[in-house]
Amino acid sequence: GNLILKEIIMKYECPHCHEKTITLRQKAFAGTLTSRGAECEKCKRRCVNGKDSTIFRLVTSLAVLLFITKIIFFSEIDMGFCIVASIIALVAAKVLQIIFDAFFAKLIPSQWID
């Protein structure tokens, strides 16, 4: 029971104190290099997702921009459908970015000054 719960609430290593204090949710929403980031409960310093997160966000955002541009300006599709498809693409990209940050991006020290 408790072992399964502990594995679900997996924690990640703080890049400052190297203790596993950053939760999956904190990591998923820590943001990129210019973000404030997630605070370590032990050392109280902040960390963010590194360059890999920034690059992934750039690539997914460009893909969505190209998709929206193509369907709105270069297709014969009804504008109402284009708007709905654009919103779905934007939401899907954001969800993919959050998932990438949660499971694949590397945590690094935040450059944010409090």
C-alpha cells in the first residue's frame, strides 16, 4: 500500500542540495530558463527545467504555428473548424510541453533573483 503510494509520489533531485525534494507536479510546472521555478522544500532555493525544455517548447510551438497558418491561409476548410482545430492544437502542444518537463527535462538551478 504505502510502497505503491511512495512510488506514485516520486520526487526529483534538487540541483542545489541534491536531495530528492521536487515533486512531479513541481517539476512539470517549474518552467524554463527564465522562469521563477520550483522551490526545494529543504534548501529553499529554486530550480527550473533546462535548455532541453526550452528547445522542446520552441519546436512544438513552431509546429503549432505552422499548422495554424496552413489551415487558416492555405486550405479550403471552414473557418469555424479552423478555429476549433487551432485551439485543440494549442492545448495539445501545452499538454505535451508539461509532460516533457515532468518526465524528460533536466532540472537546473534557477537564475531568478528573489
